[in-house]
Amino acid sequence: MLKTPLCELLGIEKPVFQGGMAWIADASLASAVSEAGGLGIIAAMNADANWLRDQIHELRTKTDKPFGVNVMLMSPFADEVAQVVIDERVPVVVTGAGNPAKYMKAWNEAGIKVIPVVASVALARLVARRGATAVVAEGTESGGHIGETSTMALVPQVVDAVDIPVVAAGGIADGRGVAAAFMLGAAGVQVGTRFLVANECTVSEQYKEMVLKANDTSTRATGRSTGHPVRALKSPFTNAYAKSEAAGVSVEELGAMGTGALRKAAKDGNYEEGSFLCGQIAGMVSERQSAREIVDDLVDGAERVLKGASAWVA
Ligand code: TUI
């Protein structure tokens, strides 16, 4: 049994979070992960209050286990979504793509467990002071909006900087990655890319096929010049975007290029125009499985590796 203080803190059986992937992490995937004993997370992404409320209600018809909502702080609907999680008594809020400080007092007062995703020690320290229950330390191996520091370097530095549990994210897709995260001091992991091919994941078939075919060099980060780098599978969209970026196209124009591209990938499976956000570990994701099989394999695999680890000590 792989149990950490994070399990008790959140009332979950297994220390595995499913990443709050924009346009992808809906009630279908999140309820399946929570039912499997992990923490399923609905991504509020750029959606409005009504969409999120409907998703929360749908999830609750499928599971009564704890779940989370990921509040993407760059969303134009962040304020209304921040209120929905209070009104709906969501047990856990995970934040991304910014500093959640302005919402934390209200969320804490509502009894919500707040777990910000951080890409730096500075933000980890800040949110710990503001009453975060835990932090997700997300390395640059991750898909989507990323920071600069790798998981290997970030996780132990965040662990040393804060007194709350740290969840490792970025580049983790099997038991070896989970065990390695624990060795760095993490009390849990967040996994996105492997859940893209879960049976319960409603993302387009095109997206799933691209992840299954990916190898170790299939992703690239673009958008560094905009201050918001994003990792995705190499595609006509990333080629065009990188060309525009190199040609010095304005941040506004680059932003316009990105608008709608996530939806085109996730919902329409539009290979030419979609942005297929994906982590560097995609090359290791080669099998479609249920969310339960994925959660169990992550945990069972980590147990095997951790039990065998003492073989290296004389
Ligand atoms: O947020 C994520 N991953 C995401 S959000 C997203 S939707 C999106 N699409 C296009 C452009 C932008 C967003 C897709 N993937 N991960 C968590 C994360 N947070 N990664 C990096 C950060 C981060 C970066 C800077 C957090 C805070 C920050 O600055 C904090 C400050 O002080 O402002």
C-alpha cells in the first residue's frame, strides 16, 4: 500500500492527482480517476461559471469521492469560477498559470483545500504563507503552460522551502517516475499526459493517436517570447507559431494565433490548426487503459520499485 500524509489530508486512497488539462479534464475523466482512488480534477480552463457548475453536478452523479477543480488564473472567467467552487462546496481547488493569492482567503474560509501549481520556489513559499494545504511543483517537462525548471531540480528545492506536502508533476507516467518523485521528497504525484489516452478521456481520437505515436523528442515549447511558454506535440500549428515567433511577430498576434487552438485539438481533432498540449513523457505512453488501470499501475509500479530500492545499499 502506497499511503502518504496527502491521502489522509484529502481523504483519497492513492496519492495520484490527474492533471487539470484544459478542454480535456472534464467530469468523465475526473469522476473515473476519483472512483479509482486518486484525485480527479475538472479543468475550469477558459470556461464560464455555468459550464463548470454543470460539470461538477455531472461528476457528482458518478462519484461521491473527493475531487478537485483546476482554476486557470489567466482565464477571463477566473473570478466567477472562483465563486462557483465556493458555492458548490468543491473539496479541493488546484490553481495554475498564475498567483492565486487574491482568492485564497475566501477559499480557506469556505473550508476548501487549496493546492496551487507552482513552477518556482518563490511562489511555493508565498502560497504556503497564505494557507495552501499543499503545492504541486510542476517541472518544465509538463505539457501546457510551463516554467523553466525541471522536475528533478524543482521538487527537492520546493520540498526544502515549505512545510506542507509537495506533489510532483512533469515527466511522470509510470511507477518509476512516482518512486523517483517520492525519493525527491514528494508526497504525491500529478499525472496529465498518461491520462490523455484513458478510456474515460473524451479528448479527440486524433489527439489520442498522436500521443500514442509520440517519442521522446515529439514535443516542443513555444511562446517563450510572450512570457507564457507552452509545451505541445510538434505539429503544423507549433511550426507556424515558432516561425512567427522567430520573425518577431507581436505578442498580441501570437496570442490571437493561440486562441481556439486548444479547442481545435481537443474537441475537433484538427491536425492542421490544433495545439496538442502534451508532456515530454508522451513517448512512454503507448497503451489505452481505463483510469483505474492507470492509477493502479502507477501505484503498484512505484511499490515494486521502492521495495527493490534497498538492493542498491550495501
Ligand atoms: O497552468 C498550467 N498549465 C496549463 S494552463 C493552460 S491553458 C493556457 N493555454 C494557453 C496559454 C496559457 C494557458 C494549459 N496548461 N500549469 C501550471 C503552471 N503554472 N505552470 C506554470 C505556472 C505558473 C507560471 C507563472 C504559475 C505562476 C506564474 O507566475 C506567478 C506570478 O507571480 O505571476
